[in-house]
Amino acid sequence: MVAPTHAPSPAPAPPVRRTALFELPEVRWAAVAFGLFVIGLAAQLTGAPSWTWWVLYLGCYAAGGREPALTGLRALRHGTLDVDLLMVAAALGAAAIGQITDGALLIVIFAGSGALEALATARTEDSVRGLLDLAPDTATRVLPDDSEETVRAAELRVGDILAVRPGERIAADATVISGASEVDQATITGEPLPVDRTAGDEVFAGTVNGTGALRIRVTRRAGDSVVARIATLVEEAVRTKAGTQRFIEKIEQRYSLVMVAATLAVFALPLLFGDPLRQALLRAMTFMIVASPCAVVLSTMPPLLAALANAGRHGVLVKSAVAMERLGATTRIVFDKTGTLTRGTPEVAEICCLDAEISEDALLRSAGGAELPSEHPLAAAIVRAARTRHSRLPVAAEFTAHPGRGVTARVDGRSVGVFSPGALFGTALDESTAAAVRHFQERGHTAVVVTYEERPVGVLALTDRLRPEAPAAVTAATRLTGIPPAILTGDNRAATELIAAQAGITDIQAGLLPAGKVAAVRRLEADGDRIALVGDGINDAPALAAAYTGIAMGGIGADLTLRTADAIVVRDDLRTVPAVIALARRARRVVLANLAIAAGFIAVLVVWDLVGTLPLPLGVAGHEGSTVIVALNGLRLLRNSAWERAVDPGAPRSPFRRGYPSRTVLTGPRSEVAGTTARSGDAHRHKRFG
């Protein structure tokens, strides 16, 4: 059909405003507290007058302790005593007996963790808002007299007829009533290739029309569209995940109550038995110091942050210590297919010549010349393949694109066509052509037919290539968890089975929309597994949020996916997925060892203070000594050998790097890493991380 005269496209949605780092008050106050602490520590170590660094430390108290204190007081008004208020009290107690440096450090630690939590929450909210901008703000509505008007997408009603021109985003979930085109709907279904859409086919809001013009009938209101439901699923999944913190809150409450009651008892009981006020106060303050959970806090943070930094050096960004902890508790790994196990770009996989007088090279050269002017992704794949065999392609004349069908052009003096199998002028394919097409499609390939003078002479099979490191990553994941990985994908089952067989995966769930992926994740977790889901597209974001932990591919990962995930594989090397989980498991073991050390020190010092006379300097030395021990124990995970052991548990301990080519990951641009080249285009769909 002839496309209608092009009218001005709907104005693009304005970019979502991202929350700036220092726009958050928690971040500003934490930065001020840290700065005052560093200056105060420098003044103290350089022998400045004591009043100068006392003033700086007190400023640190005010800046970093203000928000935790207010939060604790608000909780107290509701009958709850939390650890935030207890930490502020411990810091004040330290200052009361002259140990203000310890108290200031405690304030800085808690202010920093609160700032990171606030920033992560704000950025997730930004990304959910950005998802809704996939659908345009306006649409072109066709009136009964065939005239057109521009209306807001939110005003569209079920049954409205819309005109969608080439390159425009579709404004609503709808059914095609006329026209033909290819539609890029990877953001919704995860399919790597644009799909042909003609009358009767369904299209989704937020997907991108290709080279043809369409008329569509709206089937869902804007708020009920698939893209809007994805945003809702992400928000619901994040809220569900937050419910897992209830157990921690109960522990905080009990510890706080016990700590306050014990401190008051240690102060009051000796007074009742005649101890001087100063001695009773000193004993209580010593108790407050030695019972303070500084070592407990540092038992968890240094190992997790060291593992986080080590993973970052090797191409995996873990967003927080909590995320690292959750990675360590993972029991099964599940992969998306398109863009995760595969590269996400089509390539010519096989060539079938139907005419014995035409060679593969000649067939590919003709097809490449005919497709050279086309902008279709399959055309780009054919041109790339042709250029690997021929440095120069023939110039096409009389090029014509047939949206939703294929292209024709005059190449080397003859008419050459490249068509989808069902679009060859409505005629039935001859037996040999149909057999070749069926053979390729049954193996999960996309088949296109090449014609000379309207006569089929060959069939090209295109497919999404498996990442070269995927089989090794699957093997490592199985060895690590003891359970073979699974695949959840929106692509068709035949294509998925082809990739799964190459990767060594047998558990497949295909043809899933975003809600289906969420349901599949929840079924797996209902069976007792803690799922680490690895994905890249916007359609993966709800499932990433619903999973126990989510890992995004950073090279071609969509913005919302990167925000939703707990970890990001920055350079798209799948081998780092089982490696970072193994490193996180080791970090969890170190955390448990540190907690035992910290609890042991606290128990010994507290008992000494209660049944004997613990000198304050010795109590401070024991308290700080346990803190240093657990911190240094955790920092062991910064060494390169920790990553090498995570990659290969049987590797010998050595100061030299072995087994894993971490230097390849660390050096050079991303495109130099074998098998990790990401698409530089598709700016409307994906953004590079970093």
C-alpha cells in the first residue's frame, strides 16, 4: 500500500528528570558529617588544640546524627525503640567519657548507609517514571471523515482509530486494521528481531513502528497497557521484597530494649548498693562502650564492601552490601535469552542455494546489494554477512521496500528480491523452497527467501548468536549451585530450544510476557529456590524486581533494568555471574566468622565489666581491637586471589593471577572483550551503562 502523506510526528516525551546526588538531604548531611570527621581526625592526629577537634566532631554528631535521632524519636513516640536511636545514644555516651572519636565514626557509618538507601530508592522511582515515557504523550487519531487530529494518549478510548507512520512509537495497545510494517517490540516481549504486523495482529504501546504505515484500533486504555502494567509490576515487586526486612526489624527492637535496660541497670544498681555516682556512671559508660555494636556493624560491612569492590574491578557492579548478601544466598540462576545468553543482534547463520548454478557467495552478494539501502535489522545482518565475503557490494537500482514483506531491487542487471516466506506475492512456495524454509524455522531460525526475477533461488537463515562464554557460564553456575540453570524468555520455543541446546540448558519456559516471567519466578521460589535472574530488557525488569536477586547485563541493558537490578554485569561477560555469586558466598562466610569474633569480644568484655572492674582504657582497647580484627578480616576479600578462587574454587592460592582472564576484562574498551560487543544503535531502546 502507499503510505499516507507524512504529517508532523507527535512530539517526543520530555526526558525524565533524574534525582541528583546532592538533591537528597540524606546525602548532603552524610557528606557534611564525613567531611567534619575527616578534618577533625586530621586535627587530632596533628596535635591541634583539643577544643578544635572536639568542635569538629560535635559538628559531625549534629550533621550525621540528626536524621537517625529524629527517626528514632518518631519511632519512640509510637512505642518502638530502634537501633538508630540506640547508636546515637552510644555515640553520645562515648563522647560523655571522652571517646568522641569512636562516637563520631559510628555516626558517619550510619549516616552513610542511610544516604545510600535514600539514593537507591529515589533512582528506582525515577526509572519507573521513565518506563511510562516509552509510550508517547500524543497520538494521531483518525476521525470518521478520514481527517486526523493530534490528541493526548491519556485521552484515547477503546475503539479509537490511530494512524502510525514509519519510525513512530505506538501510543496504545491496539489491533492493526490496515497496512503492513515490522514492529520492534523487544521492550515488551524480548524478541530480538522486529516482527511483521499486518491486519488482525496485536501491537503494544511503547513499541516502535518500522518502515510501513499502519492504522490501528485501540484495545486498552493508557493505564491498562502492557507497558503501564510493567511499571506497576516493578513497584509491587519492590514492595514485596521490602517485606523480607521484618525479621531484622524485630532483632533491632529486641536488641535496643535489652541494651537500654542493661545500661540503666548497670548505672542504677551500684548506686543502690552505695557506689559513688562517678564510679557508677563510669561503669555504665564503659558498659555502653564495650556493648556498643561497632564491631558487629563492621563485621558485615567490610567483607561485603570488599567483595563489592573486588567484583567491580572484574566487571560486575553490585549496588549495595545488602545486594551482595542476597547474591550469596542465591540457590539457583535463571537466564533471560535475548541479549543475555545471546548477543541480541541477528546474524546470517546458514545459506541454502536452490539453484545449483548459483553459489553461496553469489547469492549472498546479490541479497546484500538488494538490502543495502534498507534500514531493516534483518537487512543490516544480511549486508554485514555479505561484506565479510565481498569488500564491495553491487549498487542497487530501482530499490523498493515492501513493508512487512521484504524488498526488491535491480542488482547486476536483474531483479533481486529478499522476502519473508509468507510474502512472495501470495503464491505457494515450491516444494524445495518450502522444505528449506521449514527446516530452518523448525531449528529456531528466521528464514528469508531470495528471488531472481521472482523465482526463488535461495533461502537465508538468520538467528541470534549465542555468546561464546555462555556454555562455560552455565557449567560454572551448575557446579556452584548444584541445580542446572533455567531460561525464561518472551521468544518462541523453537528459537529458545536452539539456544538452550547450545548453552547446555534443558529447563525452558518460552513465550512469556513480563507478567508471565514474574509468575514463573514466583513459582520457582515457591518451590524453595532463591532465584538470581539475569536479564537485560525492560520486559525483564518486573521479574528482576520479583526475584530474590536480579542481575542486569550492562552493555545493552535498558535503563529501568539497570536501576531495578541488584547487580550489573558491566561488560556483559556471563562468566562473571557465577563468579560474583561465589564471591558473595565467601563474603557471607566471612561475615559469620566476624560476627562470632565480635560477639565473643562483647560477651567477654561485658561480663568482665559486670562481675569485675574493667578499666576504661582496657575496655576501649578491647572494643577497638575487635573492631580492627573484624575489619581486617573482611578486607582480605579485596585481594585478586579472592576473585580467582571464586572463578575456580580449585585454583591454587598464589600471588600470581591464574585461570581467569581478568586483565582482559579490566583493560581496553568494551568492544575489545571477545563476545561482549553490544549494539551501539537502538538509542530509543537501550542505554549503555557507564
